[in-house]
Amino acid sequence: MTAHSALRVFGAPSRYLQGPGAIDVLADHAAPYGPVPVLIGDAHVVAMLGERVTSAMAAAGLRPRLLVLDGEITRVAIAGLGDQVRDEEVSLVIGLGGGKSLDAAKGVAQLLGKPVFTVPTIASNDSPTSASIAIYDEHHVMVAVDRMARNPDLVLVDTDLIAEAPVRFLLAGIGDAISKKFEADGCLVGTGVTPFGTRPLLTAIAIADRCYTTIRRHGAAAVAACGRGEASADLEAVVEATVLMSGLGFENGGLSLAHSLTRGLVRTRDAMDAIHGYQIAWALLVQWAAEERGDEEILDLMAFYREIGLPASLPDLGMKDPSGAEIEQMAEWTMVAPHLANLDRPVTPQMLAGAIRRVEALAAKTAA
């Protein structure tokens, strides 16, 4: 599909299922696809859930295969997993765990021409709902983003598992999701396109807007509930925002400056080590500064970040005492990002460096 087509596309999972204990009905949803589901997870998740899931599937008359992803999600790793089951009558591929495992399952499903389910055990980003597959090299440098022909057939989110995971993963999910309203807005008012290569849908704008308001309304209480290991109503709301609304918002609304900044951050001293969602949270502040929003609006978002534990400055990301030259270099590195056109104004390295300096000055001025 060509960019800037007059057509509009809405992509979404065929089914989304969320709630406490949801993993215990996974076998019921897998059974109609056929007798041989292949489950892919890392060693930690396989040790934690493998027996529980495969036993339930065997009780449902299925013959599950359980594969372990070892290391990075590379093309070689995907091919190796596929080779393990290539001669079997695979009916379905299921990713179980974090983003790497889900992307590995997507890659294997695409390789075998089979449908895929995603079963996230953390809510650190919206990849479970997405048709995208992030491909890395052995050094954890992203080399490509592949696209499946369609979104997952099922996204199953067990909020008991999410509540039991470390709080930092939920915070990362909030950081990744909170930008989607403003990135989709930038894409709409600019000349941007979505991952489908078409202009944003108003439906996506509405979903991304609700994503933001849900996070602001329930975020602090959801983080507290996760700290207690409790799948509360607030946590349910925020998980829906970070996994479902965020995914639908970006795939059908597009990305903008906040996600573009990761091109610079992943090459920048110390900040490169911060989890993706933390990087995006800080980058949204920079997008707001680049859009010339008022100090009060930026400070309000900073205050929310500080309340729940998200970074509001480069030192919060781990980059102590950033120099002017480092900020300028980050801005230059960011200029290769394809989403920079998805804004209502041209982005230059000078403008971007100025926006970063403004955020850093505001953060330093208001730091406790």
C-alpha cells in the first residue's frame, strides 16, 4: 500500500481477552485452531508457566510443543525456532512472556504461515497487539521492523501475572503508552502516515486520547496496586491502556517525535541503557517543548512522572551531567528517524537540541 493513499486502514487483533486468571482459558481458545500449538518463551517464563500451560492444553486434547528462546530476537534465532517444528503439523504459534518472546512467536508464525497468539506476562509495551516484529542483532541493536500480514488472532492478558511482575515493567508500559495521543495528534495535523502506510483514522485518535486520560486518572493507583501484587480495578484500566489502547492508537494513528528520539537515545551515553518506555516518557516532554507548549503544561506532566516514578530528565535516565555537545549529537542522531515528518512543523537539529535543553532546565529548576 502506498504512502499517503486516500484509503484508511484499521488493524487490530481478532480478539482481546484480559483479566485475572486469563491464562487458564488459553487452551480453550487454542483448541479450535488444531492439535499442535507451539509455545515460545524465554527460560524464565517457561520455568514459571510452562508446565501449567502445557498441562492444561494436554487435558484439552492438544499436543503442545514448548520452545525456549535463548538470547536476542534475531533472524537466525527465529529461523532456528522454526526449524525445530518445521516437519510437524503446527496449528498455531503462541508467544508467552515479554516482548522478545512475543516477537519471536510472531516471526515463527510468519515463517510457517500460521496464526499467532500473544500472551504477555508483563505490561511494558504495546507489542502484544501489534503486527510489528522488532528484529535485533546479537548486540541488541535494532536492525529492522518486520510486519505480519495481520495482527495477532488473540491477545490474552492475565492481570494476575502483570500484578506479580516488577513495578518497573508497568512503569515502562505507561511511559510507552502516554505518548501515543500526542504522537497520533502530530501525525494527523502533519503529513504523517501509520505503519499501514495510510493517513491516521479518527477512531485511532479517539482511542489514543482515552489511553492518555486513563493513564492520568488511574496511573498512580495502578502502580501502587502493582507494588502490592494486586490486580485492582485501577491496574486493569491501566493495563488495558498500555497494551490495547496504546497499540491500537499507534498502529492506526501513527508515531511522531517522541518515538523518533529513541534513534538518538539508543546511541547516547548511559541513557542508552534505560528501558524503552522510560526513554519515551522523557521524549514526550521534549516533543511538547518542540511544539512550544507552555511551561505549566510540561511541568504538570513532569510532576505526574515524579509521582509514579518515571524519568523527567536525562539524569533520571541515567545520563549524569549531559554536555551541550552530547545534546547536539543526540539531536543529530535523531534526524534519521522516519517519524520526524509526523509533526505540524519542520524538525531541525537546532530546534530539537533547544527543546531538550528546555526540558532539562525545567527539570533541574523543579527537582526536589
